[in-house]
Amino acid sequence: MNRFLAFVFTVLTLSSCAKETAGPDPLSVAVFVPGVASGSPTYEMLVAGATKAVAETEGASIKIIEAGYDQATWMDRLRDTVASGEFGVVVSSNPSLPELCAKVSRDYPAVRFIIADAYLSGHPAIHTVLYNQKEQGYLVGYLAGLVTKERSPGKPPVAGLIAAQRYPTLDKLIRPGFEAGLRAVDPDFRLEYREIGNWYDSAKAAELAAALYGAGVEVILPIAGSAGQGVVSVADERGASVVWFDGAGYRMDPDTVIGCATIAQDKLVYERLKSALGGDSSRYGTADIVSIRGGYVGFDPDGPGYANLPESIRLAMTTAIGNLAAGTPDFSFDTF
């Protein structure tokens, strides 16, 4: 009897050790949304791309985890997700996520992370991809410049940017790109920058937008998440305009939003996750930067607000998009 019990104990111990060694299922995917997917084009594309990759991979599974808008809770939600032991791959999208993933990875080194719209190089468990948002900023800045000059000839050229908060991508890429686009139309363009303080206060965004439009600004770029709806609402009331980032802006207001700079996040996430689920681990530890040349950054012309602009403006935009894709101006960079 004692020998039998010892045998059973040994089998159970070996089985447990084997399970621990095996680690989480490399085909089990968690899509970690730092916010809420519905209503956010960036996160909707994140989910769509990951879902497609999993659907095309035999034996793979997926779970969507929405962490909500309170950034203070993201770390705990991410740690709970990884600590569950259920997921071999975590896919997400946000500039803040690589740092959080690196902290969690110390305790759970078997889990792999694919983070879009972010940059971190050299961590063996993390692969990041950053969009060239200077190109995005340039495209909508050029459009805002053309429209402003057409509507306010002879006046000092000015445009607005309302942001949720400052962060490296905004300071290093989006804002400089937007200003470069404006000044490609007229070197004397001035940018009026305002800050909300969070990503959800549409009332505060509306208040800031009302002041800018009231001071003579014709076009505003909101980089404000769901708070951007406040800018759109005020623009609609005053007959002014908005340019948008990351697609789906026409859905907010098809006439008031006159142009959308886009990213192909669904395409990117699908490609990178599909490759990882297929066994390619070579990208972990690397950070890529993608641009208009690979089809990951672009401009959406399919909205009534854009179609209603003068033909001269649309032709000038077509030329600018083609030139940018050909490398003029050249906003390429290797590290961030």
C-alpha cells in the first residue's frame, strides 16, 4: 500500500512539474484593450485583426479584455490577465503598454507580448510596432492649411490642436507633423494648442473648441479619444471643421469632419499575430516603425465632408499624398 501511494505521489508530482514547465498555451491569445473597444476605431481594429488571425490558426483561442479608461487600473488588470496562466500571447495597442508589459514579464517570462502603436526595443518577450504618426499629422495638417487659406484669405493663418494630454508620440511625431503640414501651405501658419487633461471629458473639449473657433480658427485636430466628440459637436454648431486621426472620423459627423488620416491597425495586428501563432518568434525583442510606404499610414477620402471640399483642394491633397509616399518630405526615422 505504501509503495502504491508513493507511486501515485510520484506520478502526480511529475505531472505537475511537466505542466509548470510547459507554461501557458502559446496559441491562447488575450487582446488587452486599454479602454473600451466599441466606439474607438484604433481598438476596434486591434480586436478585428487579432480575431482574424486566431480564426485562421487551428487550435488558437482568443479572449477580449477591456481595461476601461482609468489608466491607474491598467497595471493591475494586465497583471491579473497574465497571472491567470491562461494566455501565451497578449496583444494590445497603446504607447503606455510596453512599460507595463515589461514589469509584468519579470514574473511571467513565458508570456509574449505584441504591442501596436508603441515603441520598445530589446525586451526578449515584447514586440512593438510604431506608426509613423508624423506622416499622419502632416497629411491632416496640409489639409487643414489648404481649407483655412481658402476660407480666410488675407487673414493670419491659424489652426488648432486639442489634445487629451501630452505624451511622447504627440510631442515628437503628431504635433510636429501637423505643424509641418500647415507650414507646407504657408510658412506663417500658427498653431494654437490646448489640453483637456484626460481622454473622456467631451464637455471640456467642447469648451476649448468653442474658444478657438470663436477666435477665428477654421479647423481643429483633436487627439483626445472619446473627448474628441465635444470638438466635433461645437464645430457642427458653428459651421467650422475638424480633421481626424486613425480613421472612422466621418462616422462622428460626415460633414463636419473634412478629412481622416488613417492607420491600418487591423492589417498590422493580423500580420504580426498570425506570424507569431505560426511559430515565428524572431520579432520578439524588436521594435518596428511602419509608414505610408508599406500601406500602414494613409488618408481616407471617402467622406461627404471631404467630397464637398473644392476640387482644387482635393487635387492638391492627392498630389501631397503621392509625394509623401514617394519620400517628399521624408519623415522616416529608425529609432524613437
